[in-house]
Amino acid sequence: TYLDARAERIDREVQEESTRKILARKELAWLRRGAPARSTKPKARLRTANEIVSGGPAPVGVRGSDLQLGGGTARLGNQVVELEDVVQRFELLHPGSDPGCNTEELTVFEHVDLLIEPGARLAVVGPNGSGKSTLLDIIAGRAEPVAGTVKRGKTVVVGFADQHSSDLDQNAVVRELVAGPHREPDHRDRALLERFWFDSTAQYAPVRMLSGGERRRLQLVMVLATEPNLLILDEPTNDLDLDTLRSLEAFLDDWPGALVVASHDRAFLDRVADHVLAIDPGGSVRRVPGGVSGWLAERSGGAAPRSAAPKPAPKAVAAAVPKASSGPSQYTVGRQLRETEQAMVKAQKRVDQLAERLATIDHSAVDHTEFTAVGTELAAAQAELDQLESRWLELAELQNT
């Protein structure tokens, strides 16, 4: 499919080159005649037109340069998204049953606690039907859980690219779709589309004429044009050609905002994510440090006890104790480091809230009870934050050894 698309692209470039030469001949004829009231001819335009007509180097075209995905990012505050004890379940109706009869509840996941901090790089993994897309919808605010709370920062701008590119209006023109329903396409839309490898022909094409990869690219244009700072991608590598996939990976390497992505492409996830949200059978969600490599290493390490012999005798356990005294594994340290970072974010938020509250208290009041109470809370919160910072430094030193 990729080679077929490449051959079609080459044919289009040949046609565009022929059109370019025709226009250059007209331009050259006009320049040679000379414009009215002009005593000199523009030498640069003459030279360019002559080079085109004589078969000089062709322009690189929209694919001659790297795919430029960056379209700007809105400022992101300290709070992104936080999930507390989130539960999601659905009611299933058995075929042929009346509504309200013979229904059962399907729990997708439960007791999910998740803190997405600024700069987070999270990969959502799990078997088909485990609820990856459902979790992404809740994080993005496109769905509400049946229980638990979801907190989003005031500065969060969500950009969501799902795997349903077929939902785009098949008769809509590409440039009009990017401009939106409230204005006409202009030069900014043209420049943005060219950065995403949509040449002049493709910009005027209806969606139904685009290939699967072009539709995925169009989705990325529409998402990044909103300048999000929380980017959520659901199976982004589907239908992408190799050039676009490499450019997407390079773009996400330098993405300044927070990223949450679900994909079956483990090589892609291992490059763009440093933590994994693993949805396990039964509906539990775990955060595993080390990216996909760390998650796979944890799975391979966790599989051994299930296939091993029954529980060893007390003597064997005692013999294993000296080995455990060498310290926790790097994966355990990484997990504890991330948990400490999350606790530090919460503690810092608490300190900021108390400091702001303390500043608003009327200091001239005779009764200083409230001032004293808030000051005591602030001191305790600061002490907790200091303790967490010390713990973080210890874990960071362990991770580097």
C-alpha cells in the first residue's frame, strides 16, 4: 500500500512539474515583453523562469522537507488531570430481552487513582476490550465515570485524535474542514496543510478521496491546530506510512505538553512514553515506570512464580533473605520515585493553598485564632513536603547507582 501511494505521489509530482513549466513559459514571455512603465526587467525572476523552462532542479515539493507537526502549545499550569477512585461500568442487555430485564453490569475498571503531571509521557496498554479507549475518554472529558472524581487544571487544552477517522464528513473539502465552520480558509490554513504534506491538489480534495494515512494526517492537523497542551492519541500509528510515523515519533520526543497514548505498536510506545498505564484483567490500573521495556520486564519477572514450584519451605526462604538485602530492584525504585513525585505535587499544592489562605487573613483583627491555625497547618504541610523531597533525593541516588 505504501509503495502504491508513493507511485501515485510521483505521478502527481510529474503532472505538477509539467504545469509549473507551462506557467513559467507564460511568466518568461511576459517578462521579455516588459511590463508597462518599467524600464528594467527583474533579473531574478528572469533567471528563475529560464531555469524552470530549461529543466533546472525541480522544487522539493511538500514532501521534500521534514513533516512539521508543531503548531504551538498553550501554556500548561501545575495541574493537568487527576483521577481519584474512578470506576467505570456499563449495563449489558442480553439479545432479545426487554430493557430492564436480563441485564448485567460490566465493570471496565475500578478504584483508579491517577495523577497526570506536566510533561507526563504515559502509554496505555492492555488486551482488546480492556477499556483503553474508555480510560482515554474519561481523561479527555469526553465521558464521565459512574463513580469517583476527575479534576482538570484550568489551563488544560485537550487535543484528542482517536482511531475513528472514518467519522469525518466524507464530502467535506480538506481545507474547509481545517478552517472550521465559522470562517473561510485562508493563507494560514494553506501553510499549515503544506506543513502536513497536503499539496494544493489534496487541499481541495474531499475526504472520501484521501487514503487512510492522509485521513490520519488530517486528524493530526485538526488536533494540533487547536494548540493543545494535553495530547491524547488512540492508536495513532494506524494507516500511517513510514515517513509520517518517523516524523510523529520525532515530534512527540520534543512535545512540551503532557502525552497519553494507547497503541499496539510497542516499538512506538517504547520511544515516546516513559511510564505505562497497564489495565490488568479484573479492571485494575497500574502505573509502571520504565516505559514498555519496564512493563515487559515486570511481566516476565512476575510470570516466574506462577510457573514455579509451590511455596518453598521456611529454610529456603531464610536462605533467600541475604539476596534480598542487596536492595530493591531498579523497577521498584523507579515506581517509588514516581509515587514520591506524585505525592510531592499534591503536597506542593497544599502548601500553595495554605499560603494563599494565610495571605488573605485580616492581620489587624484582634482574634488571631484563624491565623495561628492556618500557620500551624502550613508549617506541617511544608514539613511533609520537605520530607518527601528528601525521600525523592534518596530514591534518585539509588536509581543512579
